[in-house]
Amino acid sequence: MENEELYIPMGIKSKRDKITGFGNKELFIIAVICAITLILVSIYYGISQDSFGAVFTCMIVGVTTLVILKKSESNQSVLDLLTHVIHYWRGQKKYKYRYLNEWE
């Protein structure tokens, strides 16, 4: 019994990915961001007639969205990591403790 080791498998995910690193949730978010970006870029292009700026903006927003939402081997994306950091910063840092001698 003492020589048995605990084996924890890596890379097992609770949900299947449609594309490597992207599940249904991520693909939905990407679709929404792309739709909003296309609407805003078409308004921008209609006003300014700047095709380079419109295409460049679409490319930058698309690539940034993919990088932020792609999950790594540890099933964490950049957005997930930022969410964890924000929860940590907002969390309680001081724990007020009052000593009570319960044994007397």
C-alpha cells in the first residue's frame, strides 16, 4: 500500500472541443464578436471610405479574439487567467481573528 502512486491524467476535458482549443462557448463568443466587429467596421467604412483601416481592424480584432479565447493544454485561456487574477484581487485579503480560549 505504501508504494502505490497516485496517477493524475493530464489533458482530460469535461467537454469536447469542436476545434482544438475551442468549444461551443468559445465559438459562440467568437461569432458574436465577429458580427459586432463587421457591423462597426462597415459603419466606419461607410463614413470614411478607408478600406485599409477597415480590413486592418477586422484582422486585429479577429486575431486578438482567437488568441484570448484559445484554451491551452491545461484547459485555460488568457481570458480565464485574467478572470482568476481579478477574482483574487477583489477577494478578501485581511482576515480578522479574535482569539477565544475555548479550553478553559
